Amino acid sequence: MATSSTTLNSPISNTKYSDTDAGAGTTATGVQISGSDETINHIVINNSVNSSKVYFKFFTSSPTVGTTAPFMVLPCEALSSAEYIFLPGILFTGGLHYACVTTAGQSGTVAPNTTGITLEVQFT
């Protein structure tokens, strides 16, 4: 997991969060992007290095991955990228957390065994 946060000068988003090894960062409690209310506008997932489909689960508080119901789940096919644009945005009240897993739905807990899966999230 290698994360960074960048300030943007954009009318849509003011922060870009990047994780250049998002699959490796998944733990039993997920990864925190923000502990505040945030509105997501844009997400890019790059799974081009992985031969299996992945699912990014997003939560409004620190989850127990596999037990806590995700607020939103976004898939990305094997050996591909996915881009999601939300206008006017999706509000996450209370915080913004995620986990990258190989099984869809609430019960998935297994992180991909491939390094290099990337996640970019733009939010205000």
C-alpha cells in the first residue's frame, strides 16, 4: 500500500487520493481515506496487472471487512481498468474507507494476491 493525497484546483473535486498498491492494503479493518463527510465525484481502478476480477468495497466508517455491509461496491474486470463518474456526487457521511477483495457482496474478505492494483478517488 502506497498512498498519497493531492489538492486539486477543480470545480468538481478538491482532493485526489491515490493508492498505487490498493490490493495489498486491504486488512480486516479496511483502509481509511478520510474520517470526515466526503462527496465522491470520480473513481478510477486499474486492475491491468491482475488476472482476476476485483471488487472495491466502500464504507462510511471503519469496517470489519466481511461483516460490515458496504455503502457501495465497484467491480473491475481482470486485466482492465474501470472509471466511475458520479455527478453531482455520492455523499459518504461520517468518513470514507475501502477494501479491495476478490469476492463480491458483503462476505468477501480475501485480498488479491497481486501487487500493483491502483485506486484513485476524487472527492470534496
